[in-house]
Amino acid sequence: MALDPEHHRAFLVRRKRIDDGVRLGQTRANRISQMPSGPDVIKFDPGLSRIYVACYSGAIACFTRTTDHYASLKTSACSIVHTVAVDLKTHRLYTPEQEEDGKPVARMVVYEAVTN
């Protein structure tokens, strides 16, 4: 779960979509169907209004807010991902890579912010 306290929203990954629930006595769900399989971790970057979902299928999906809903921005291919961290100042994503070509590795991968 990731939170956007400024807009009173909570983001949850479940199966192949993101649910956006508005608290304050209302519930509204925006479902995104272009989700890679195996969503594992969700993070929110309030500076760019972006949601990042790390998927163990080998992708990091990025969604951006447009008016009052979220649209798919980009999906980056990567190895199996079980966690991701967002630097709120630089907007970079950090994720540990655990395998490459089926062989174990231990390294940190850095993704620059998506700007378009």
C-alpha cells in the first residue's frame, strides 16, 4: 500500500490492477488494467504524482495522475523485482537485482525519473 496524504488517497496493488480508494467517507476505485503480472510492491512519488509498481514478472510499471484518474505512463523491463524505493528529491527509483540470465547477482539498479 502507498499513501497520498495530500489528496487523501491510498493505493493498493491486487492481482493485475491498482485500486485508488478515497477516504473521507467516500470510496472510489480507479482500476488500471494495463498492469504487468505479479505486482508485488507499490510506491508513490508525490512530487511527480506517479505510482510505481514493482512486479516479480520482470517489470516496473509507472502510472501518472491526469486530472482525477491514473494512466499508464511506462513499463520498464527488469529482472524479478520484490521491492523498489523512490528518492523523493531526485525522483530516481532504486531496486535490488537478484538474478541475471538465471544466475544470482547482488546489485542495485537505478532508474531515472520518467519525464514524458
